[in-house]
Amino acid sequence: MKYAFFPGCVSKGACPELYQSVMQVYPKIGIDLEEMTTAACTGAGVLQEKDPRLGDVINARTFALAEQQNLPIMTICSTCQGVMSQANHRMTTDGEYLAEINQILGEEGLAYRGTTNIRHFIWILLEDVGEDVLRRAITQPLTGLRAAPFYGCYLQRPTEALQFDQHPDRPKALERVIEILGAEVVDFPGKSRCCGFPILTINEKNSLNMVATHTMNAKSHGADIMVTPCPLCHLNLDGMQAKAGNQQNTAIDLPILHLPQLLGLAMDMDPKSLGFNRNFVSPHSTLQKLATVVSS
Amino acid sequence: MNTTLRIRRFNPEQKTPAPFFQEYNLELEASDSVLDGLIKVRETLDDSLALRCSCRGAICGSCGMRINGHAALACKTKIISATKDSQTIHVEPMNNMPVIKDLITDMSPFWEKIRQIQPWLQPSTPIPEAEHVAPAEAMNHLSGVMTCIMCGVCVSDCTVLEVDSKFVGPAALAKAYRFVADPRDDATTRRLTALNEPGGMWDCTRCMECIQVCPKGVGPMDRIMSLRAKGIDEQLPSTTGSRHAEVFTDIIKNKGILDEPMLAVRTFGFRNVRRLIGMIPIAIQSFRHKKIAPSGPLHRAIPGIDQIKRLFKRASVENHTFRNK
Ligand code: SF4
Ligand code: SF4
Ligand code: FES
């Protein structure tokens, strides 16, 4: 199975450990990636605040490039996925609109026929790779580890664009993968809420309040770690966690792992090769807990 | 079908009032609504259960409550869909507003915010004696947002209101859009200027909860995004939010990929040196954690950038008139 790989700006920028860890794990699960080096940022919903249709044109270009490669797209970011899913939904459900977009693309010799399948890595794990192959790749089940899922808004809503009706595994994909990896799912109310990142620069107090609420809540439900398929959530939940704790006069100290980092752990990979040293909140306690479980 | 309604109850008249859960087991039809179930509880099992309802047809907006963790109209939620995962249905009062009793919430903060956006037409010309006619096209565009039944469901699940009760919130912002986009209203600049303040349109975190839960397809967040775009178009005094959107767009146009440090520096600029300085510890941490590529924190433009620049030029609002989507 081969995919046109859309890494997204954050895995190429502030979260290099995400790119690094996905590069480590993908060859182990029988998929092949061809990176889309000429595709632009999706706009992340921010460009869309200024000009939503411009966002659709830029994303249609990316989908057209994938059509030329005859490959489905793989994303590793909830936000990239959601923005692309929504753009694709608008274009594929409204032929007239797609024609308008194509008129603009046409001047560049491009056309989008509306056939590109765009999916997040986590959906690909369940829908293409499949539980059996995934289980076979696990050499070090994460027994005893209590992991809280955190999706990122764009991988949960709006459900129509994300095609939850056609794909019943998607709403709880993260729980499913955590279980397959042998860890225990810690369910808590914040798992599909907002991490606060989009308003970090606008209203830092509210943004950090969200970080504190969700991380502290997951901890009080017994989580050892939190795992997320969204690097933007990671930037806030990991990068701003210390500051969010200060705002509440407490130290939270909950390691936040990118999904492929957790996968890599279950494949017994060296934590350094998965970029664990790049996480702000040290996952040391997690690694120690796992080591104790393994040796006992 | 055998169904359990697990209801969060609260009685302010108890000696030490505290919310508690109570379960009721009853037979219901798959095609019944959750409201039918609650009424049956009240009529056959426990007449002390307090709830609010009237039309039973998703029109009056009085039966908003949280069903299995998400706000919804009880009369529009079928038992069959509420029991998809388990035969127990969790029913709680709406969030982000005080509970009066059981499933009844105090809507006064909701109405206060609706009033805050001045929900009436403000024309600058004298009001005509007969109908104040608007072009059909404009009214068609507004028909979606005008279907709001003021149920409070979006407000209940808003992530920002959860941490900040001062945020004007999705229902009031959608209502504000209804007047900003009405060609008969001439207070657009004044309205947008008020919404440009802290607690207004830039405080929404774009979490899409309101779009997902609204029972009438109003799409409050989409309206908020339209308000933001109008604010930028109107060249209102820039806010951190509007600068963020402008700078972000400019970086993508010129590089195709986002430079996070550049975004921060240009968003805060010299207007907010304090915030810029506040970011230094994060920058140092990033450096320590080797988050920054050896080539430096800034990207080179991606291959194919010339094509992207041309598309930006052709597609952007100023240069292309799309039909009103
Ligand atoms: S999108 Fe904005 S207004 Fe809507 S629920 Fe989320 S934060 Fe609130
Ligand atoms: S926007 Fe939708 S959810 Fe919000 S009050 Fe109006 S009808 Fe209810
Ligand atoms: S009873 Fe009127 S909306 Fe539900």
C-alpha cells in the first residue's frame, strides 16, 4: 500500500519528533510513502478565516497532485486531516463549486476530478493496515501503561466531512489503537474537546486553562501518559503544560506522546530514535514504568 | 425496547443541595424520542422529575439538555440513536449555565448575551412605511442563520465558555452575523468594532462543537469565521487574531509552508513586546530540546511556490468573484 504522504508544516517545524517517529514506524507495518514535497500548507483553518475559498483552491491543488500520482493521501495531523476533509467534502458534494475551483486550477494546467482519498495515519492503521498486521508488528506490548486519548477537534468534528457514518471505527480510532498496542485506555471527558492551541496567541489565559483542565483531568482518571494524533494539540498540551500548571499553582507533569511515538514504543524501538528527547514533558517516568513491567 | 435513563438530578430545596444520578428503567419504542421517555418517567415513575418542553417537534427550543455527553434537543433525539452504544442513556442539564432544578437550566445569561449584540435592524435611512424589502438573494443567504430557535445547545457545549463565562458565545455571534449580513442594516462597522474587542469574535477557538451539536444547522462557528473575514475586510483596528490570520496567509503565499517563529514575531510585532519577550523561554526550551532544525528555524520556500503564488493571486477574494457559498 502506497500513499502520497502529506507531513504538514508542524512535523517539519516545531514537532520534528513527529516526523522522525512516523519515519521509524511506517516501514514496519507494510506501507510505503512518497512525500508530497510541492504541496502547500492546508491553511490550518487560519487562512480560511481570511479567505475560505482561497483555502479550498490551495487544497484542491494538493488533491489534484495526488490524483496525478494516482495515490491516496496520508496525513499525520488532525488539523491537516480535518481541513482537507472539509475542503474535499465541499467540493465533492457540489459539482458547480468544484467546477469553479477547477476553472482557477485549469489556468495552471491542473484539474481535480474529486477522486482523492485523504486519510489520517490512525485511520489507515485500522482501515488498511488492519489489526492483524499491526499486532504482528508489536514486539513489546504496552501492558500496564494507562494511556488517555486526545483526538484534536478536527479529527472528531464535523462528523459528516469525516465520514463517520461510513466508517464506524473512526470516532473511537484512538481507543482502538491504544488497546491493540496492549495499553489500557483511560477514558475522560476531555478527550474530544479543544486543546486551546488556536487561541494561544489571542487569549493565552483561556488557552492554558484548557491545557490544564484536560491534562489534570486525565491524570486524576489515572493516566500515565496522554497520546495524540495532532501535533498542534501536542504543541499546547506538551509545550505549554508547565506554564498552564503555573497558572493553576501546580506541576502537572503528564507526558504527551505523538501517536507514532507510542507505536514505536510497542515495537521496542529506541526512545531516542523516536525523538523522546524532544518532548518538553519528559516521558522518562513512562519509560521507567514500562521497563519495570517488562522486567517483572 | 428495554431502556435505562440515567438522569442527573438536582433539587435546590434539599437541605444540602447537591447533584446526584438516578436511574429509571422502562420500556420504550425505538422510534420514541428521549423526551417521550422523560415524560413517561414523569407520568408513570416519578412525578418529581423537572424538565422543560413544549412543542415536541424541534421548534420551540425549550428541551435542550445533554444526552450521552453532548447537548441536543430531547424531542429530536430518537431512542434508537441514543442507545447505539449502550441501553443506558445519560441525561444531564445543559452546561455553561446555572441549573435551576434537574434538567432545567437558567437561560438568563444566554439572553443577556443575545441582547448584548443588539438583535434588531439598525438602518440609517428612515424606516419605510410599508415592508422594508430586502433582495431575495440576501434573504436566502440569511435563511440558514435565521433558523436559530435559541435553544442554547451550542452554548452548552462551547469549549471557550467552559473556561471563560465572559465570551459572547456561539448563539449571540451567529445572531450578530444575521444583522451584519442583512443589507437593510447599516450598523455593520459599529457591530464589528464591538465584536473585535476581547471576549468577542476572536476568542472562539474554532473547536466546531457548536456546528456539530446545533439541531437546526445554523453553523455558528462558520458565521464567526465570516464575521472575522468581514472584520479584516472592513480594516478594523488589527487584533492579535486578525494579524495572526493575515501573517499566516502571507507566509503560506510566499513559502508554501509555515514558519512558526516568523508567525509569532510578526503577529505580536513591536505592538506587544511583552508577549514577544514572554515567548523567549519557549524558544530557549525548543532549542534545548533540539526542536529546531540544524538549518535554522526558518524554512526555504517549497518547490512549486511560483504556482502557489499565482493561485493565491487568482483565487483571492479581491480578484475572483465566486458565487456566494
Ligand atoms: S467553535 Fe467557537 S463558538 Fe463554537 S463551540 Fe467552539 S469555541 Fe465555542
Ligand atoms: S445556533 Fe443552533 S444550537 Fe445555538 S441556539 Fe441557535 S438553534 Fe440552538
Ligand atoms: S420540545 Fe420544543 S424543541 Fe423540543
